[in-house]
Amino acid sequence: MVRGDLKMRNAIVALLATLGMMSCGSSVETADNAASKTRAAKPRGGLAVVELFQSQGCSSCPPANRNVNAIAGRSDILALSFAVTYWDQLGWKDTFAKAEFTRRQRNYARRVNGFDVATPQVMVNGRYGLVGSRESQLAAVIAKAGTLPPGPQISRNGNILVVGAGRATQPASILYVVYDPRSIEVPISAGENTGRTLPHRNIVRGLYDLGEWNGARRQVELPAIKDASYRSAVLLQKGDGGPLIAARKL
């Protein structure tokens, strides 16, 4: 009777040990899977710069707005929404539009297609242009463009921007971009989008040309940001409407 109890006890201990090993193995496998997923989700270095040119007065713009808004929070993408002015005379004046944003799009148009401008338009890394209304097409162009290759080191020390030394095949413009990362809902009461409320993200509020970078280390003073909620970034661009060679969120 004692031997039977002992055998029973040994069998129970062995069973519990086996169950414990299975549970431990399952936990390790789950942790490995989680680590693998974390590694897969980690963004690559560098940035892809996605510039949307749009207007609140354009009935074709909301789908492109929505697609760019959806990627605005990604760490590997700098999404910038530029509101242009040439729809303002058709019933609704865009609340964020500036003439310099329209000039920026016209510069791209002269280089990329030689035609006049239209909205919506997306430029990726200053090289690839598309309408941007189809999510799958936008994703494909971003994947094709990839992130910008490593360029000169760009850093900030207080209100001083430092662009490090590097190889420059031609001078590049140092562009300082100030944008609002918040989601802003704008009700439209006239024009093509009458009655709609349009969501905006990463609306550009200022674009400043800080001079040229020709490969030598440069220090330039940054303009003051009027709203503490705004964010900023630096673009290095080969001439007016040229391709981007570097970008950095500050």
C-alpha cells in the first residue's frame, strides 16, 4: 500500500514536471515570436519625405488628404501637407494656404512634368510624383523611393542649426519647415467642398530658405517658432524643385 502510494506520488511529480516544461517552452516561444515581431516592426534608418499639395477648395483632395494623414505619424516618414492658393478664387479661401507653397509645387512641376500644377499632388523625396488618391499607389511609390540615403549630419543646438561636412555634387538649399502635427478639423462653408469638415495633419505653417550647403560645415540661425505645439524639420534640396538629398526631423 505504501509502495503504491509512492508510485502514485512519483507519477504525479513526473506529470507536473512535464507540464511545467511544456509551459516554460511555450512562454519562451511566445517571447521569441514577440521579439521577432518587434524587430520586424522597427523602422529603417533615414526618412522618406512625402509632400502633399492640396487645397480645401478642391473636391478631389480629401482622399489624398486621408491617405497622407494616415502615415503622418510614422517615424520613418516625414509627411508634409502644403496648402496652395490657386483654388482660393473659386468660392473658398484655404485657411492654411501661402503663395510660397504654390511656388514650391510649380518648381516641382517645371522639373518633373513641364506642365502646370493641379491638386492633389504628392511628391516623394522630391523625385517621384503622383496624385495620391489611391492608398495602394501611394504605398507602392513610397516603397520604390525608399528612405533618403545618409547625408551630412544635421543637428540642432538651441536656435542654431548645424549641417556637417560631406560630399556635395552641387550646392543644396537648406530648407527649414515648420508644421503642425495635430489633427485639425476645418468646416468648409463654400466652394466645391461646401458642408464638409476636412481633417488635416502635419499642415505646413512656415517654409524658410536658410541659404546653401556646398559640402562644408555650416551653422545657421533658426527662425523662432510661434506655437509650442508646432514641430520642425530640415530638408536639403538640389535647387528649386530638385531632388532631396537629406532630411531630418528636429
